Amino acid sequence: MTMSRFTVPVLIVGAVVLPLATGNTYLHHLLVLWMLFSLLALSLNIIIGYIGELSFGHAAFFGIGAYTTAILGMHFGLPGIFGLFVAAAMAGLFGLVIGYASLRIEGPQFAILTLGFGSIIYTTTNYWVDVTRGPMGISNIAPLGVGGLFEFTTAIEYYYLALFLVAGFGYCCHALMQSRTGRSFIAVRENASLAASLGINVFRTKLLAFVVATAVAGVAGAIFAPYLTVVTPEVMSLHYMVAIIIMVIVGGRGTIAGPILGALIYVGILELLRATGPLRMVIFAGLMTLSVIYLPGGLISILKRKIHIGGGVTDQPPKPEAKQ
Amino acid sequence: MDIETILLIQQIMNGLVNGMTYVLIATGLTLVFGVLHIINFAHGEFYMLGAFFTFFASKLLGLDYVTAGILATVAVASLGIVANRFFFWPLRREHEFTLLLSSLGLALLLTNGGELIFGADPKYISSPFADGIVAMGPMILTQQRILIFGIGALMLVLLYFFIQKTTMGKMMRATAQDAEGAALTGVDIRRVYTVTFVLACGLAALAGALVGPTAMIYPTVGSWAVLKGFIVVVLGGLGSIVGALIGGLTLGVVEALVGGYISLGFAQAVGFAIIIVVLLWRPNGLFGVARRAG
């Protein structure tokens, strides 16, 4: 462990004072997006980085969380902060069912199967107009509130809520990786049959990771919808499915800082390149391809080489190995 | 025959024609997986390019539909060489996810590059066969749809003989079984990669050129094509051409029936519902071989 014990506190303090450095509400908006996508990318990282499977359905769980708060608010009045728990439970429940069905298969088939589940949820949301209002989406979603005592209205407030969750979840991931359960995730990723022979229930381990990841994605969605006050099925579209994967891969899978960095790059580059129109996705795709080919450990691996953050067996990105 | 039966047969015929498109798309996908063990996310983009090249060849060069379609197929097949050279061949020793993600990057590059160059507005390929009608008793198909089915079937037969009878086909089958072993016995793996991608991209482009006149074309159509391709390939079993044929025709017919009798929206999801059921029952697909977890 070469990471200075001041690195993490300094980064957190930096993140806390960051929005105070500018009064520009547009920049605040970008900060909120960054934190929400960080939470989402961190959750997908559990699947890609820790258990080593590629899920193409993650945006669907983000969408389930978003629609849960939106529908709760529409039919049952103000959901308040409790909506987050319901959204987590809802997304986690879907995650349990879908994970139970698809985790029996691994590798490319698993990726395609999650793509299939994700597309079914997307299509259903698009066509089930009675509940979801279809492609029009649900608008005028009430802001998150705590039982009438406090309401999240400004971008800064949402930023701090999301930052709190990212820091908390990041810490949980770190603690998890120090635990027996976390080590069994890595064992399953590195060699499933060896892990099984050591008494690890591979299927149950993967399912646990999948459910946690989907529940957290649901929470991210449950904040995203009231923050934007509108949700459409587009949050589950192929664009988002791919975007989250890009964040995790470009940032650095299997690490905690990587997905957060990936989310920053995603939000940052898309905004910087806004003027270039459709060219921005071309540049973004090029970046991802280059990163996959030349930096399998993600951008975080450059930082690690330079200033030696992280370390320890669990922070290593999965080593790509040739399989013939 | 009463009207109900006619309607049913008509739906099934339409489904078979759509299914043949899926077969053409999926055959390339399954070939690349079967021989090279690569899941190519960018496969649908070659379908898109086939359609757009046909459009521009007839519009800018003033070629007739058939020449334009052949030219587009050949051009996209040559692009397959380039794609393989830069995105697949250099990564052949990497983890399968690296290849999957690199092909995803290529797919995004081609979709968004296509939107940039071709424009996002839908285009329409004109074909002399689009309006001609062939009546078989009370059932009706356009000449274009007959063409899709006929050429699709012809291509599959040609491909079958290519893989079974020619030296190159035998080299491809050897590579599919064991790439390293094949290389040891003198098979030029690099050429196998090139030929496989040329065939796969050419088939996808041909599908694009054939289907183009029956629907609007737009640059994001590639993701539709690759999703259909995945459904078919997983249904039939990754790597199996017979599986792609049966899977594709089945998907086409089921979608047509669901779309005709239940709802068009549900027809889009039914394919995925089928693969989920099939994979839970037979994880390897109907005709495939895949790894099973745990």
C-alpha cells in the first residue's frame, strides 16, 4: 500500500468545496450529472470489475429506479427520500429475477442475455402507456424531500446528496474488497472452477454482486428522475447502456477511482465537444476503442503508474488473458 | 379458402421473407463467432453501410439498382479487410471482452460517423422490383421480397459449398476447431481472418442492399440489425449456420404472427423473450456449443 492516507480525505474535501468555487449553475448541473453517473458506474463496476461479467442491461435498472420514484410521486403523492429505498428494492428485485435467470450462463452469452433483458424492459416502458406514459415520459416529477422538513431543489443540494452516496458506496466497495465476500468475488472472477473447489458457491456469489449492483443503479436513477423532473424511456436506451460500460472501462474497471474518473470524462468530454455535434460521439467511440486496445486497465492505470495510488491485490484491474 | 386462412398464410410468408433477412445478417455474425470466436458488435453497421452504399452508388454514380447493390456489397466486403486489420486481427490474443468492447467502439464509430457523413434523415433506395407484384393465388408478395428470399437462399447454398468443399473452407473449419493446431499444420490464420470478415461483411452488406428498398434507411439501423442478429444467433446457437437459418426463419415468422395478431410493440420484444426461454432450457442455443457457468 503506497497510497498516502491523506489522498482520499483530500479528494473528498476537494469534492465538497468544488461547487462553492463557482456560482455558475450550469457547471453545478454538470457536477450533479458527474456524481450520479459515478454512482451508476460504480455499481456496474461490481459486475464488470469484481465478478468479471459484462452486463449490457444496466441502464434498465437505472431506468427502473427512475420510473419507480416518478410513478410513486405521480400516484401516491410526494415520495420523499423513502422513494430511494423503494427504488432500490424494486431495481434489486428485478436484478434478482434477471440475475437468477442469466447468471447460469457466462461470457458473451451472458452479455447478450442481459442486452435482451434490458431491451425487453426498454420496450415495455415504451409501449406500456397506461403506467409509464410511453415515449412521452413522465414530467413534473416532485423534488426529493424528507417528510416535508426539507426539499432538494437546487443543483448543489442534489450534488451533495449524490456525493454523499458516491463516497459512502465507494467506501462500502473498499470495505467489501477487504472482506471475505469481496475476496470470493475476485476468486470467482479469476477462476470460477477453482473458486468452486474451494467451497465458494459461484452462482450465489455472482447473484449477490448482481443484486447489489442493480439496487444501487436503482438509487442513482431514483435521484436522477426528480433532479431532472422528467424521465423518458431514453434513460434505458442503447446509448446509456453503452455509455455506462464506457465509463467503467475507460476509467478503469475493478477500481473505485476508475469509474468515478470515467464518469467525469464522459460528462466532461460530451460537454466540451457539444459544439461539434455528432462528431462528439465519433471522438468518444475512438477514445473508448483506443483505451480498450492500449489501456486495458483504464486511465486510472496511468495515474497509478505515476503517483502510486491504490495497490493491494483487490485494486488491481482484471488481467486480460488470452483464451483460446 | 376463407379470409382468416389467407391472412394467416400471408403473415407467415411475410415472416419468412423478414426471416431470410435475419438469416443473412446472422450468418455473418455466426461465421465470425464460429471460426474466430469473436462477438462482433459492429456487424450491424456493415448492413447499414451496404444499404447506404447502394443508395449513394445509384444516386451519385447513376448506376441501376442491381449494379449499385453488387458494387456496395463488394465495397463493404473490402471494408471488412480494413476492419479486421485494425480492430480484430491485432487483438486476437486478448481477452474476449477486449474484442467485444473494441467491436462496440467500431460500431459507435460507424454509426456516428455514418450520421455525420450520410446525414440523420431517413433515405429511400429505389428499386425496379419494389412495386412489381407477384400473386400466388390470393397471396401477394412484391418482386423485391421474392428477390430477398431467393438471393438469401442462393447465398446460403453457395456458402455451404464454400465451407464444405473448398480448401479455404476447410482451413476455416480447422481454425474453428483449434486455431493454434491449424496454424501448426500450416493454415494461414491471417488469411482465414481476412476471408471470414470479407464473407461476413459482404453478407451483411448484401442484406442491407436487398432490404433497403423495402424500408427507409437511416444511420442507426445497424444497431437494429445487430440486435436481430444476436437474437437469431443465440436462438440457433452461436457458431452454427444451420442454427442461424432455422433461428432466423423462426424469428421472422413468430414476429410476423405476434405483430399481426397481438401488437406491433410486443413483436419487437418477443424475440428476446424467446431467447430467454431457449437459453434457460438449452444454454447453448438450439444447435450450438457454449460454456456454462459453475
